[in-house]
Amino acid sequence: MGELISIVYKPGTAPAQEGGYTRLPLQEARLVVGHGIEGDAKGVSPTRQLNIMAADTIRSLADEGFTAAPGALGEQLILADVELDGLPAGTRLQIGMSACIEVTEPRTGCAKFECYQGKTKAEAAGRLGKMARVVANGSIRIGDRVHVVEAATASEENPAQDSMR
């Protein structure tokens, strides 16, 4: 069983931050189906509502010289004790009492990532966590337990199959 150790978001009214992602820390947040973190300007895509990363991976990237303060790698949620990078699309994670997210695809980084980090995406390839979507509303808090509630199989790795479940 894992643990939620960081929540950051980009408020719609926040001015752009020079030299890094605009992210503000939260102790708690509400996850909303079809959006992501309530009030977050990032949750506009049906399959890319949340950027999630594993704490161990962030520590490794920091050891390699990446800037790794909460939100500095572009992530919104950091999970401890969850083997996130190995989870296939379709895997569902419950966070806290009722919120549930579904892994949709690996996170690959973007030109902003390279600009802010001063390193190429290739240097962090396969280690930037996952993109996810919210499938059950709920409040989340730092310290909440995280566990896999539905593991995907190779044939279930298409989010469009959700209607078949």
C-alpha cells in the first residue's frame, strides 16, 4: 500500500512562473471526474487530467541533477511506495476514502520540461510517471493511503474500453 505525499496544482488565476512550472502546494484537494484537481487549470484533457510520479523516481532524478522540488518536474501528485512506472494503462488507484484515478499513458515530458530542467526529455525517459484521469470524485489529503483497486491486463490498456467494464 502506498501513500500520497505531495499535491500541487496550477490555479487558473495564477500568473506564469518564470523558469519553472506554476504549481502551488496543497494539503488537501478534491478530485473531480472529467477534470482532475478542482480549480486546476491543467485538467482539460479527457485522458491527461493528472501528472503523477513516484517519490523514489523523483529522488533518483534529483541525484542526477534534475530540479525536483514538489511540482518542479511538472507532476501534480507524488506517491510513495507505489511502483508507478510499471503500471499499465487502465490500472486504477484509490486515493483516500473515495477518490479513484485511472492510469492512461506514460508521461513523456515536453519542451517546457527541457527548458525548465536544462536537460533533455531523453535523460528522464520512462521515468516521468504517468498521466491519469479521475474516475471517482473524492477528497484527497497528504498522508492518504493509495492502493491498486483494479489492475489492468494487456488487453485492457485502452481507456476507450471503459464503457465495456
